Amino acid sequence: MKLNASYTSLVAVGDSFTEGMSDALPDGSYRGWADLLAARLAARTPGFRYANLAVRGKLIGQIADEQARAAAELRPDVVTLVGGLNDTLRPKCDMGMVRGRLEEAAGRLAPACGQLVLMRSPGRNGPVMERFRPRMEELFSFIDDLAARHGALVVDLYGAPVLGDQRLWDVDRLHLTADGHRRVAEAVWQTLGLAAEDDWRAPLPPATAARWAARRTSDLRFAREHLVPWIGRRLTGRSSGDGRSGAQFCARSGKAFWITPADDGAPGPVTGWRRLEAAPEVPGLADGPDVPDGRGLPDAPSLPDGP
């Protein structure tokens, strides 16, 4: 790892965590830690390029098959790979398969990029976390070994107690809030050797205990809006990611594309992105239109759904 290094491009692959749920923007799309990180990197590097290929609900096999190849073809400076946690949260999980597909994805990405970044993902404190903690820790132990073999950096979010604080998690209890994503972006930033701008591990102020009625209301809302639909998708073999593509992925061509700051070269933070390269199936298309800061050019509108 180089201290205060310069990075010219970033590709993010993974599931809803990397897509940005639940850091919602006013238009209903999601931003999240990867977009925040990209904007910060772009502000210090003219000509910076970015692609977020992550899709909610994806299992590690889908990430390896659908995203890793497309990411490797872009040959970026940095690739972040976060996957496997959706697999571990299923009632039946073949951890050998998860390890094998994660190894496959890392093996494809590491030689195709300047720096591969892996993560030990955070989890919300509570009974679900305790139930699946052994599987999660088995996955994270493998990620440490994988990083050592491939020269990857590991961002240890799981080891930061503050990211288990329920106040940093959305009402669906599966995805981080905007503040949670901001902390993850800072964690990755520092892991890349860049000067700290914030203490992402800083604890929240002491919590005030919620009244019994408020807790029950929250539990009922969670069950009605999130748990029951999640169970329904599991029983019918559906996923919240069905029919979706990554924000910078063209499903028809099977190719990823770059976006770059619309105001590249202008001082200050990134205020929007533009498509740098046309998708192959649209002959003659030049640089695309400017789009608001955030998701870039999504293939489909984002919905507040589960993993």
C-alpha cells in the first residue's frame, strides 16, 4: 500500500451493500459508500473513471459470473470486491462453494487491476447477527487468507463496534444508513493509504432506551414491510435483484462502461457524472449526458427492497 497514493479509476462489484442500499437520494436511487469514495477520489485526480457494477440480492456465484469478468475487462487501478454474505444468510449454505467462487472472482480480478480491495463486512447487532456469526467469521477468515495470496487489502468493518450499532442501520435491518455508508467510504479511503479525514470508528453518543410500545411498532413495521416480502422471495426463488443490472453495466452488450466527472478539472467536489464511453450496441453515441451525482446511469429505477 502506498501512502497518499493517486488512483485514476475504480470499479466496485458486489451486492446491495456496494450498490448503496439504503443511502437513499431524493429521486429514490441509492448512493452508498462506493459512490462517495469515487467522488472523493475523482476530486483529487483529473480524468478519474468509475463504474459500479453491484446489484442487490446477488450471490457470490452471480457476482463471479456476471460482474468479475466485466470489471476485469476495464483494467482499473482499484477494484473493490464484496460478496458472499448473502449466501451465508440463507438457511442452507454450502460454504465450500462460497469459498471456491470467491477465490475464482479474486483470481480473475487481482491480476487485472492495480489493487484489489476485500472487506470483512459489518453486521447489525441483534439475534440475526448472533445466529449467523459463525458462518460470517468463517467467511472473513477465508477473506484474510485470500487477501494474503492475492496481495489484496482488507477493510475490517466487522472489527469496528460502531458499525454494529443499530442506529447506523436502516429500518430493514439489512442495510446501512447514510452515516453508515459515509463511515465505510472513509474506512476504504484510509485503507487505500489516503490521509484520514474523519474517525470512522468513532462511537455514537449513548443511546436512549426506546419505550416498549415504540419497539413493538418498529418490529411490526419491519415484519410487514421487509421480513414478510423477503420470506416470500425465498419461498418462490425470486431475488430483489432479478432483472437488474449494475449502474454502469449494459445488459444487452454484457459490457461495463466508465463514467467520469461532468465537471472534470473544475475545483471542488464532484457535482455530477457523464458517461465516458458509449455502449457497443449504440453506434455513433458520443459522450453521454450529464447525470446527477450518485448512481450514474442506472438501467432501472431503484426500489427500497431487501437483499
